[in-house]
Amino acid sequence: MKAAISVPQFDWVQQAFLKSHNDLRASVGVPPLLWDANLAAFAQSWANQRKQHCDYRQHSTSPYGENIFWELYRQNTPNSIVRKWFAEKQFFNHATNLCNCQPERAGCECGHYLNVIWRTTTKVGCSGFVYCDDQKGAIVVCSYDPIGNVKGVNPLNPVNNVAVPSTVLPPKPVNAGNARRGRGRKHNVVVMSPVLPVNVGVKLPFLPPKPVNAGNARRGRGRKRNVRVTSPVLLKRPSNPRISRLGGGRQNKRV
């Protein structure tokens, strides 16, 4: 008989994950997230699938944003984990909307930060601490919806700064001052980029990105989920208990 999948409850662990996300989002001026049970259940399921190998660098193929954290011995709190993700802001250039690390790599990446603060993301759900087989450590997964983290897009105002594919723009009319409709979306060919779905990730080479409203606070980053903790037996403390890893916030490449 197939074992039932554990569904995380909105206990103190999940509340701490949610509060930490929203405190950090408030610090950069973006709206708070809501806790979502479906995202939490998915995050828990993916964390459970990672138990055998404890591969924190492997992301799911879900339509959600996703952050993964791993540590050899459980010593971090939900708050400290989310703050480690947020700390990647030091590598993110808000002038170019790109990570300073090219290519991104362990110890110098921006994806977790962007998943945490992406403005148009509205919901989050996190797993609990899932212990890997053979004392390989413990992992946590957080899932985000709608997905963000589009390369080259302003995380604090992504709707007005979408990297637009040139094939979407209609041919320039004789009277460029008039608005034109193309594929169901109204485009002003002269003064603005069309409003497209957030997850368009192709750059337009000849339109400059719309500047950020200077009145808004700045920052961005992040990825996935929520779980019930029932005081599992702690792993045997290794000789070096201060080892932990971030899983690499998944970049959204959907067009």
C-alpha cells in the first residue's frame, strides 16, 4: 500500500518562514506573501524526494519558483535560513538588474534573493526540515507562486520592465505617435514597452529598460514551501557542524 504524502500544517515553523519572508519584503518595499497549503505540500513532497541523495542543487520541474537550503546538522532557524537567501542581495546589481556573478555559482549567486523579494509573487509554502538518509544532512524547500526570477528584469517592478521579444512588437506605423494593437495587447511604439506576462524572459535590444520609480524602495530575490515538524531525532553532530549550503534559486527561463 502506497504511503500517504505528508501535508505540512501551518504550525510555528511555517509561520516563522512566512514572517521572515514578509519582514524582508517590507524592507525593500514590496507587498507581503500569503501562506499557501498547496505550495507547502509540493515543497514537502520535493524535499522528501531529495532524501536519498540530499542533492540540494537539483530543482524540481514545477511551474513554481523554488529555493532549497541544506545543512549537515540542523542548527538554523526558519528566520536565519530566509535571511541567508536574502543576503545574496550583495551580489545583485539593481542598476543593470543582473547578478554581478557571471556565471552564477555557489557562494556568488542571486536567485534565492530574487525569489524572496520578487514583487509579483503573491504566495509561498515551505517544507519542514527533512532529514536525508544515511545522515547526509537536512534540507528545506520553499515554493513561490507566481514564479519570478527572470534574468534582466527589475524584481521590484517587473511588470513595467519586462524583457520583450522583438517578434511581439508590431511593425512601426507611419504615424508613430498613435498607439497600435498587436496580439491582443496595446503597444505604444514610441514611449513605452507593452505590458506582457511577467515570465517573458527575452531581451529587447533597442528599447531601454523602464527606470525604477525613485520613490520605491529597492531590492529583490528567491524560490519554494511549508511542513509540520514533529521533533525528529537529531542527527549525530559531525566534527564540523557549521556546514550549510544554499541550493541555487532556480531562474525562470520561460518565454
